Amino acid sequence: QVRLAESGGGLMQPGGSLRLSCTISGTLFSDNDVAWYRQAPGKLRDLVAEATSLGITYYADSVKGRFTISRDNAKSTVYLEMNSLKPEDTAVYYCNTKTPVGYNFWGQGTQVTVTT
């Protein structure tokens, strides 16, 4: 059974930083692509950042230069370092992993709230 355990969300003031972590079990982590998505109230779930099994990274335009995705294959963990946070970054953040044959698995989500 594939499990994704997220942590690190919380409340932060604008300009602050948070780091999200997601530890994945039940699948061969190093073979999978991993990603972070987010969903704000009343909006669709959007891709924030992705790190492929080959180490290629992708970022949404809205977070380029502020967020960094990284993966530690030895720990089966993916991170999202979020700097210069803005109120519009407020959302539930979801960890995602995709196997080489295309199966997608999701975490339960962690709330990030950026407010004064």
C-alpha cells in the first residue's frame, strides 16, 4: 500500500518561510516522479513544483524563484522549501507521486496559511 505522509504546514506571515516534507512508502521512490500541488478555496488543484526521477525540476510561474523542490531518494522524502511567502500562497498543499507506468498517489494535504 502506497502512503504519503506530509508535514510542515502552518501559519506564517508574509515574507516568511516554511518547509514541507512528504515521506513516501510502499513504492520504489527513486523510480517515481514526485510533485507538490496546491488547492485554494474555490479553486482547482494546481501543480506547484515537480521533480522527476531523473532530477529534472519544474515550477509554476507563480512560485519561480521563491520555492524549491528537492528529493532525497535515500529517505524516500520530497521537500518543498517555500520562501518569501505571499497571502496568495495560502492553500492546502498536496504531495503527489507518479509511478513509471502512470499510477498517481496523493497525500492527505497540509494547510499553509499566509496572513498578517
